[in-house]
Amino acid sequence: MEEQDVREYVKTSARLLGLPLDDEQTTRVATHLQRTAAMAELLDAFPLLDDDEVVEVFCPAPYIPSPH
């Protein structure tokens, strides 16, 4: 994605979410978004097999109501 496209995406998203961003803030957010997208592409391109990452089973602790 081109830098100008990312800036327009950030501006449009901010407007739809009601977030007031000036030009400097828009540029900073767009820069971070591009950096994050680049890191995600690197991670996504790395080949992993199902056995490479063992999935843990989430077991929440039992709920104990507070005496108060």
C-alpha cells in the first residue's frame, strides 16, 4: 500500500470513529500502521506447521465472590 493510500485510510477511519486528528497526527498514525503491516507480512510469510506452536487450553480460575 502506498503512503498516500495509508494516510487516506487513517483520515477516513478517524473521521468515521469521530477521532479528531490533525495532519501531523495522521502522518504519525499512518507511519505506525505501515510499520505494523510490514511486520505482520513478515510473520505471515513465515512457514509454520501445526506442531510448531502448541496450543494451550484456557482454564479460567474458579469464580469466588468477594465477601464485600
